Amino acid sequence: MLKFFRKNQKGFTLVEMMVVLLVITVLILVALPNVTKHSSNINNKGCDALRHMVQGQVEAYRLTHQQIPSFTELQREGYVKEKDNTCPNGKTLVIDSNGEVKVSSN
């Protein structure tokens, strides 16, 4: 039975594993707030990019049909997809009477 136990076993001790877990936990706690802050910024920039894209489609529709479209008309004619009136941050795009695309203030 003693032949199963070796004196020179190589591996990590419990203390070493706890130190590694502590370091990983501290790194996660430091990095997580930065990731969530940048996520909001990314969503806002995505909304701005979507607004510019829809504004271009409104102008293209207006040049072709000589009128300012609604989102329904843009979707029906294939200028935008059904989901293109909702930003990544959850806000909705609206087209005003002058043909300008704006972000609603939900």
C-alpha cells in the first residue's frame, strides 16, 4: 500500500491555487466596470451610425419619389429592414416632417 504514495509528487498546493484565484478575481473586478462603461458608449455610437444610414435612405427615397417617407414606406420599398428603426441602446428612430431622422427620447 505504501508503493502508491510518492514522496516527490509535483503539483500545486492549495495555497498556490487560492492565490491564483485571488489574482483572477481582482483582475475581473477591475476590468468589469470598464467593460460595462464602454458597452454603453458602443451602443450610443451604433445608434448614431444607424441614424446616419437611415437618413441616407430617406434622402434616396425622397429623390426617387419626391416625398418624405415614413418608416413603413421605407420598409415596404426595401430601403430599410423592419428592425432598422430601433437602436442598439433601445431607443427608437423617428422621421420628422422635414425628413430628418432623429432619436426619440423614450
